[in-house]
Amino acid sequence: MSAYVMDSELFRDQFSTPETRRIFSDRTTVQKWLDFELALAQAEAELGMIPKSAAEEIARICDAELYDLAAMKAEMDRTSHPIVPLVRAMEEKCAKGNDAKGGSGIDAGGYIHWGATTQDVMDTGQILQIKEAWAAIAADLEILTENLISLAREHRTTPMAGRTHGQQAQPITFGYKVAIWLDEVRRHQARMSAAADRVFVGQFSGAVGSLAAIEENGLAVQTRMIDILGLKQPNICWHVARDTMAEAASVMAMLAGTMGKIAHEVYVMQKTEVAELEEPMPPGKVGSSTMPHKRNPAICEGIVALAKATKACLVPAFENIVADHERDKIGLQAEREYVARLHGMTHAAVKKVSFVTGGLNVRADNMRRNLDITGGLLLSEAVMMKLAPIIGRQEAHEIVYQPTQQAAIDGQSMRDALMASPEITSKLSEAEIDQLLDPAAYTGLCAAFVDRVLGD
């Protein structure tokens, strides 16, 4: 039995992706730790702090496939420490390498982890994993934006009912709705890009952040090793400065939230009585075990669930901003619990929305049909604004209000209600009223806004 759904053989692809499971797997976690140790050794060798032969030997054993994770786990349990077992295993492999050479030369194991502390390794390793996860998410966001661009362009002038408070309000176009989604997704892309400068920062500071163990070469080593890892250098130690981790979590949760928003909109518009959109329904997809006719929005339901679940990860992320002194393992333990889960769920949400939008069934005929279900009442503003220059806006509102409210109660059409009002027919001709009641003619600047977003 799996404790977490992202580890479940049955449900893992609903709550994560193969990419994120690989990125945050134990094997990759150990590899990122080894990448840190290798970059540190290489930097120190370049600066003459340790022998180049030691760095070369350390490079030889910095492959996670060489390590027995079960044995490492047992040693972690015994020592109550995550990195000491790795360092000891690395030393052992270096010693065997030295023995194989006849015992000559420097014992490279003695130069492993030179001047570093555990949290340096774990912080940097985690950032390397997050950076890789963001790259995977960014790639799927590009696919999603292309899907949204295509939908917005294709349905730039496709009329549909705009809704406020769950009720029909005024006509819009479906392309306009999609362009709003697209603009929001692009803001998340911009947030990820901007946050990357603050989040993708390495860590090499020593026990309390002072680099006292290698004081004279500390900054030089830090600069070079972090450059090797492709990260940014910190201004100062961030062992207990977890604001950037909270920012990273916020960006992911907001992104997942937008995925939930899009999916929820599709879910609502797929309701039988609306039937304006439908998520992809490939052959073999089953809606119900007992009702063969069902075409449920199961994918969208799962996306909304992911959006809700990601928000829970913000609590520990923000709690960790409050930390003790120069080191606080409590925060690290909390990050170990939520970081992989958050990125797995966010990537799954993005991938699923990309799939939905790539195969979305847009029922333009039903959109047009639904524009008529109120009998033209959603054009009340059009009539009011036509009267406003003649009698004033507020007076026009009062004149239109009475017949439209009565029409809603009686089930009368907007046209009949207007034609029965002498106050209106004395100012507007029958032809003018008919013209005003064309919903496709009252979408305002929807198409122009689509062009504006697409132009950006």
C-alpha cells in the first residue's frame, strides 16, 4: 500500500508525472547530493586547496548508481543523519579505489565534503531538483499556451453568453474567454522566470554560514562550485532564510490554481444543460460503471482536485519562514515532505490542462443556442444604452427595467416585452429593436482584446 498517491501504482499519474517522480526520487536526490560534492571538490582542486588527483577520484565515485540505497537508509536510521552515511560510503569507495592502485597516492576520501555542512548539500541538491522540475513544467506550459493561442484565434468571434453570478449577463466570444486564460498563464510564466533569479541559488556556507573552515578561500570556492552547478551565488547564507522557498511554493500553487480555474470552467460548461464545451473523450473512456451513456469531465475534476491540494503545501512553506538561530532542521523536514508533492501535483495539473485544451470539443452551436434561452434578456444593456443619449442613462435603466423583469417572470421574449412598452416604442423603431437584439452584434471589443493578447 502506498502512503502517498504519487507513489501509488494505480493513482500516481493522477497526482504526479513520470518526470517529477524521477526528479524527486531517492536515486536522483542522492545524485544531486553527489553533484554538490563533486562540484565542491572540483572547485577546491582548481584553487589548489585539495589535490587534483583527489578531485578526480571523487569524480569517479559520484554516480548514484554505485550506491546501495537500502544500506544508506539503514545507516541514516542508525546515525539519525542524512549526509554522514553518504560521505562515509563515498570515503569507502575512494579507499577501495586507492587500494586498487596499490595504496599509492593521496587517499581522496579525506578530502570529501571539505568545508561543507549537511544543509549546504541538501539545500543545493533540492534547488537543483526544483530547477529541473521547473524546466519540465515550463516545457508543458509552452504546449498549453500554444493550445490556448489556437483556441483564441479560432474562436475570436464565436459568440457565447458571458455570465456573472452564475447567470447570463451579456454576450462575449469564446475566444475572449480563452484569451483571459492565456493572459493568466503567461503571467505565471513571467513569475517563474522572475522567481528563478531568487530561487535557483546555491548554498555553500559551512556550519553557521561563516565559511570559517576555509575562510581565506571561502568565497572563491563558493563562486566556482556554484557556477559549475549552474546556479546563482547567494549574497549570504540562507540556511534559515526560507522566503525563497515560500516564493517558489507560492508560484507553483498559483499556477496549479489557474489550471484548476480553467478545468473548473470546462467542467461547468460541460454540464448537460449547458453543453458548450467537452473535455476529450477518446474511445474507451468510461463515464460510469452503471450508466453507459455518461460522458463525465473526469480529467477536469482531477485537475480541480490537484489545485485544491497544492494550496495545502503553502502552510508549511510559510511556517518555515520563522526559524531558529543559524540552523533549524524542523523547516528542512517540512520541506522534504511537501516540495516533491507540490511539484508533482502542479506538473500533473499543467500536463492535464494541456491535454484537455489540445483536444477540447467546442460546441459553438450550443453556445449560440444558449444565447437565446432568455429570449433576448441579456441584451438589456444594449437597449438601455441606445436610449441613454435620448433620455439619460438612469431614466433609460428605469424604463427598460420594468418590462425586462416582468418578461423574466412571465417567460416572455425581450422583443415582445419591449414592443409592449409605449415608453420604448415611442423612441425606438421595431427595426432598431430587432437590430439591438442580435447577440452576435453586442460583443463589444472582445475580438479586439483577443488580438491584443495574441499580439503580446
